[in-house]
Amino acid sequence: MNPGNYLPAGASYELRTERVRSSTVQFEGNRFERIESGDLISQTVRVLHEGKLSKAGSSKPGSGEDLIRQAVEMVRYGSPHDVAFAGEAEVPRLNLSDDTELSSGQMIEMMGGFVEELRSLDDRLVVSATLSSTVSDVSLETSHGFDHSYHKSVWSCGAFMELVQGDDLLNVYEYKAALGPDFDLGKIKDTLSKKLEYAKNVVPINAGAYPVIFSPAEVRYIINPVVASLNGLAVYRKVSPWCDKLGQELLDTRFTLTDDGSLDRSWTSKPFDIEGTPTRRNVLVQNGRPCELILDRKVAAQLGKESSGNAAAAGPAPNYLQLDAGNRTLEDIIRSIDCGLLIDGTMGAWSGNPYSGIVTGTISMGLKIEKGRITGRVKDCMFTINAFEHFKKHLIDFSVEREQPFSGIPSLFPYVLLDEVVISAK
């Protein structure tokens, strides 16, 4: 392909091609439900000419030339844009794939046995489970000399268990992701078994302010105001409360948050972002002091900075967030609590205005802690915190254990203990 044949003088282009092959085995209601597979190719072209940007996309293989022609025809009506496409650059050399292949039959056999193992925990359980494989090939080239590609595999495995006890409906789930399918199903079963046993017993709780442990899956919600405030787009638009506060001590000195999309052998990584900027490790908060912003090329130029390698389809976004661990085990932290909660599931905690710092949500899985041990599950409760205030004045501890929640922005978080968390209850 020779894009120069279609580009007007002074114009430049960017061509991104992505092929995704996927296979998913799904069990529902204790039995095999379906197997799905796909092989999709998408191409996206952007053309920049005389300060205007146009875009064209297709799912037809080998349509790059047609897309460039379409984008050229539309560029006169494009949006204002004065940031050049990526040029020739060194990108991290990352091994992001696993060569293991499983046939459909092997995937069904693996998950069928897993479902039976989970059903043995309680014959009243209704179990659903999923095993999924996704293999991606991504390439990006520009008229400025960027020409790189990468190959990546991601496997995910999860189970969802439902138990009806009279008028009580209990849901317990666990999901994992990795480069290959070497999941420790026994460990996943043990985790689900503990959650199930803790949650079977429903216990009361009074409204009030309590010490609360947030599981790694829930930490992503309570630190969202921090992450949102460090997004370069929010800073440029002056909606972030931290617009002019980089370097100031705004959070507890134990709070250190990094973002890194360049780790080798990690399903969370990629050598370059959607614009071709190499990924890297960015220290967002160091010992309570905001240090760096999450930036793509356009926002970085608007702020007089360089892209941090965080360009995504909808604007700057984290690649892989990591919150530093503490020194105590989760078990030790639980033993230190006289009366409180461990929250491992919420609904609606991502809603609202993140720049206010307020995070509130309905607790779908809340385990009550009394005199250092978990005594049961609470129902019909909500929690409320102000993330800025709580991570400054009410941070008690981080656990030494860290986990990767499967859904949402890829992350590695410890359990987080905050006090003075407001719990409202019926």
C-alpha cells in the first residue's frame, strides 16, 4: 500500500489494524449452555491536513487504501487538530502471549469438572461458569515513520454461584485473568467456598460510622476520584480539584499509586498506546503527593507536556493501576477490628461526580466483623465516603496481599482499611 498516492500535499495518515480471535465456553444453571467463537478484523484510519482531522473505519480486511481515500474526502469537514501523529520510536519489547491452545472439547471438559466441584459445596447452589480465550494482533503505522505491532493473548476464567435461602438470595462470584489458561481452579474454589460460608449467615447492623475493609475489587471505586483528578483532560478543562496542586501533600504519606502498561508477561500490558506512544511506568501519587498526569498526545500538547502513553479511544485512561501494599496480612487487619465491615461487592459505587470525592453505593456483599472475626453478611446497607478526606485523614492500613480484579481498569490493589465510613441501614 502506498498512501502517498491518495494524500494531498502536506497531509499525514495513521492506520491501526486489529485482529481479535476469541473462543468462549459458558455454563449456566449447572449445565453447559453454549460455545461462542469469533474472528474479527477492524481497521481505523485518521488523516490530518491543514489543521483538521478526519477518521474512517471498517471491519473489511485489507481496506486500508479505501479508508484513506474516504478520510481524505472528509478531512475538509474534520474537527480541529494540530497534534502530529506518532513518529519513529523505540517501543518496549514485551512477551504478551502464551502458546497454550485448548480445543473446544478441552475447554468444556475443564469447566464442566469445575462446575461439578463447585456444586459439591452445597447441593442448593446454582452455578454458572465461563472460560474465555482472546488473541489479538495489533499494528500501527503512520506517515511519520511509526511502524510497530504486537501479539497478545488473554484468558479469563470465572464462576458465579447463586443460593436461595427462604427469601434471601445470595450471589458469590470470582473471576481471574492471565496470559494463558493455567488457572488454579482449586484456589478459586477455596475462595468461593470461604465467601459462601461467611455469607450464608445474615446478621444485623446499625447505622453509624465504622472501620471498613474494602476488597481490591472495591478499591477501584473508592480511589476513582483520585484517578479522575489526575486525568489530564480534567486538568485541562479545569474541573479537577487538583489542577494546580501537583507536588502538594494531599493524601496519607503511605498512599503511592503508579500506572504501568509496559510490564513483561502481563495480560494488562501493551508496548504502545492507541496513538503509538510507548507505554511506561508513571508515578501518579508518591507518598501522598500527586506527581504525574494521565495524558494522551492532544491533551499533553494542550498542557505543554509529553504524552504519558495513556491514549485510549475515549481519551486519556490508565493502563494498569497499582497501589502500594502495606505490612499486615488481611487476617491480622480483621483481627484488629472490634466492630466493622469487609465490603466485597457493591452496586452503584461508580456513580456521581468523582471530582467531589464522594463515593457512595449499595453494599451487595458486606461481611460483618465482630471482635476480630467475620460473623455473617449484612443486607440492605449503603456506604458513603469522601475519598479525598478518607485517604488523607482516615486511612488505617493497606494489606500485604494484593489482587487483580478482572473487570474495570486493569489494576493491582491491596485490601484497604478506612475508619469513619458511614453505613446507612434499614
